[in-house]
Amino acid sequence: MKVLLDIPAEFEVDYRADRFRDFFARAVSDMDVMCGRYERETAEMLSKAFEESRPCDFF
């Protein structure tokens, strides 16, 4: 499935610098304490999706 996300302008630098990957890495590491398996798997899936994403400037 493909999804188009609008990243707010103030986070564009973070997206291009791959800081979302850092965020997901920290969030996933805390999930063993705070969440269950489903939440962890969801966060890991989103992390991978952001890693494989690319800017889409055709709009």
C-alpha cells in the first residue's frame, strides 16, 4: 500500500537528515516497557517505511 504524508515544513530538515529514523529507534527501544507486541511491530513497520521513503515534489 502506498500512502502520501504531508510532513510539516518545520520537520522537513529532520526528514531529510533521517532524524525520523532516530526517533523510531528510541521509541521502539522503550516499547518493551510501555507497550505490547502489536505496538512494537507497528512502530518497526513505520520505521522501515520512513527509511525506504523519499521526498515527493510533484505536487
